[in-house]
Amino acid sequence: MKNVNYSEEVTATIVAAYAANPSMETVKDLAETFDKTTKSIIGKLSREGVYQKESYTTKTGAKPVTKVELVTQLADYLQIELDSIAGLEKSPKAALQKVLDVLTIN
């Protein structure tokens, strides 16, 4: 017989609580309420298909952009092959962003 960590009622309660407020704070509250670890709650929510990983944002609240993405945007804007500007992704990110900003403003 399989050991069941979560009854159907507990699962329904956890899913409903998380769906109402999908945050890490809710996960922590549920873990405390049901005497489980946060990893256990996250695992159960993931298996139920409702867990949403918190996305990373920069200090300004924007979605982060990698240097490779900036170089790709630059190549697209200039309509040149990405290989022709290989190595540019090693430049400082601020410099790449500045070049892209100046080109796209004009």
C-alpha cells in the first residue's frame, strides 16, 4: 500500500489557497499549517499543475536581458549576421545597451 502524504481534502485546500494568492508567503503559511516543508508544498502544487515559479526581476523591476540578447537585437537592427559580430557579447552590458538605445532612437 502506498503512503499518502496529502489527502484529497488537504490537496484541495492547498490548491485553493495557493490559487487565491500565488506567492511564496502562501506556500510558507501552508507549510506551517499542514506541518510540511515548503519544498513539500511546492512539490505538491507542482504535481497539481498550479505552482508558478517567481520570476526574477532587476532592481528597477524590469525583466533581465542578457548580453547575448542585446547582441542579437543589435544584429537584427543592423540586419547583419550574428556571427559577424561574434565576441561582442563580452563587452560591458551597459555599453551594449547604450549602443542599442542610441541606434534605435534615431
